[in-house]
Amino acid sequence: MRRNAILFVAISVLSGFGSSAMSLVAGIWILDLTGSPGRAALAGLCVYAPTLAGPWLGALVDRMPRRPLVIAANLTLAASLPSLLAVRGPDQVWLLFFVATVYGIGYVLIDAGESALLPAALSPSELGHVNGWRSSAQEGVKLVAPLAGAGLYAWQGGHLVALLAAALPAVAAALYVALRLTRTPPAAVPRAPGARVTGVRAGLAVLFGSPSTRLPVSLAGVAIGMSGFTTAAGYAIVTEDLGLPATFLGVLLSSQGAGSIAGGLAAGRLIARFGPTTVAVAGAALFAASCLGRCLPWWPAVVAASVVAGIGLPWALVAAVTAVQTNSPDELLGRASATANTVMFGPIALATPLGAAAVLLGSRPPLILAAAICLTTATLARRAQPARSHGMRDRVASGRR
């Protein structure tokens, strides 16, 4: 099992480095070719939009062999990126949008497929720990990859970055081959008596049919959505309220990344002890505290708040992912995982523009509203949580026997 854990963390490092570097470079490349910030921003939209199709792409994961699917998705990414060598001017910008869309679809399939593979490669007691390590690895890579990608782009242009990004998913595909999987017995699909739940609805039924998955996933969706809602307010706090240069945002992102590394490393142990819902409640509450901390007119407090946000968001996310992997029927795990990703990350599409409009009222009102929403949701989830749940501990104990 230790071998599989190391392989999954290595895959997370490779995927995180390639996607982070290429996402930044694609936007810079388009901006250089077209001079249009709006068109450059569309590259990010192409990567993100396929998340909204998660329930349908997750259904595909459940209908196909999972390991061959994630290997094929990685090899497709590796094969599509060299097409960017043909980009020489504005007339070839469409290739960047095409590859960004392939990236988005590929990573929805890979995330869902990998979430479904994890329970077949690890014991229940290891899931929370490995999910936390993967989160820390991805956040750690994000501290380095954008700088490395931008440096390579400034040195040799986008073609070299594209070739490097193409090599990484090819290596990840080889690591998937090296995994040692065990057979997981299929479980029954939760459904009402006499009801037949199929297709995309089956994934929704798994997520929302039980508080053990519904509460952590909902908490993660609210916290992550509010992180998008407060993005514009964060810019305003730095440049308008504190009077600092926009480059100070890099300090805040690095501070949040450091918090995310620490939060991810601690998440697994906390989930094993307290269960996913309790950890997700704590994560949402910490993000609320970070929003209030950013309202203080003192830059060290804003830096500290960024660290707290970096701890809270991974706790909510890792708790939700672990809950889905632990409580979902094996034959619906791909669907449930992809649907969970849509529930958790889909709200960003609506929350971000709403936050950009709300900041017209000032930088602090959106932050206070986000804190209130997170705290209210955490309180309601805490009250809705069963008084005594042995589900996680029983699964952990069974994994140790």
C-alpha cells in the first residue's frame, strides 16, 4: 500500500506542475499574440468549463475500465500539447483554446477516474492521509510551477513549455500502469424503495442521499464558492485599502500556498480521528475567519489570514473527497466523484462575477458576507450531523484488520 501511496503523490506532483505551468503560459501566450486580456482570460474558461459536465463525464468513467481510461486521458493530453508547436501568430490562437479545452475535459476524466481508483489501491484507513498528501503536493507545486513556466516562456517562448507539459502526463500514465490494484466488491446503490436510479441521477443520489456525503460536499462547495466570491475583494484590499502594489498579491498567494501544504498534511489524521463532516465544518469556519482577518487594516493580519484560508480550504476539500470515496458504491464512484467536483467547483462560475459586482460596495462587505455564509452553513451542518457516527471509524478499523 505504501508503494501505491507514493505513486499517487508522484502523479499529483506531475499533474499539478504541468497544469499550473501551462495554464499560466497559455494566458500569457494569447495575450502576447492578440493583445487582448479578454481573450487571454478565455483560456482559463476553456479549462474550467468542462467541470460543469462532470456528472456526464463521470458516467463515462463508470462505464469503462478505470485505469485504462485515466492512462488514455493522460496520453491524449501528451499527444495534444505538441500541436502548439504550430502556433506562430494570432491566426493559430485557436490551437491554444483547443488544447485548453482538451486539458479541461481530460482532467475531469482523470480526477474522476483517479478518485475511483484510490479505494481499489489503498485501504480505507489510508484514504484520508493520501488525499491530504496529494493536496499538499499539488499546493506545493503551485508555488513553483507558475514561476518556472513563466521563466521558461520568457527564455524560449511557449513551445518549450508545451513540450515539457507534454512529457509530464506521459510519465504519469506510466505511473498508473505501476499501481497494484485490489478488487473492490460492488456495493448496492442507495435508492428509495421501488425507485430505479440510473444515469447521471445515480451520482446525485449517492452524493445527496446520505448526510455522510451530502454535508462534507456541500460545505466544500460553499467554502470554495466563497473563495471565488472574495477574489475581487482581495485585490481591492491590497491595492485600495492597504495602498500596496499589486505584486503584493504574490506574497498572499505564497502565504496561502504554505497554509495549504500544512493543512493538507494534517487533514488525513484529523479525518481519521473526527470524521469528514467535522473536518469540513472546521475548514469552512477557518475560511470564514480568514475573510474577517482580511478586513483588518494591517498587512500582517492579511498575510496571516491568507495562511488560515490555505489551511481551511484543503480541509473542506479533502474531507469531501474522502467522504465520497469512502461512502460511494464502487460501480458509481466515478459518477459520484465527478458530480462532487461539479458541486464543489461549479459555484465559482457564478460567485466570481457576483463578487466582482459586490466589490463596488467596498472591499469589506463581500468578505463579511462570505464569512457569514460560511459560518451559517458550518453551523447548520454541525447541527445536522448525527450525534454519534461510527461509519468512518468502522471503515478505518476494517482497513486495519
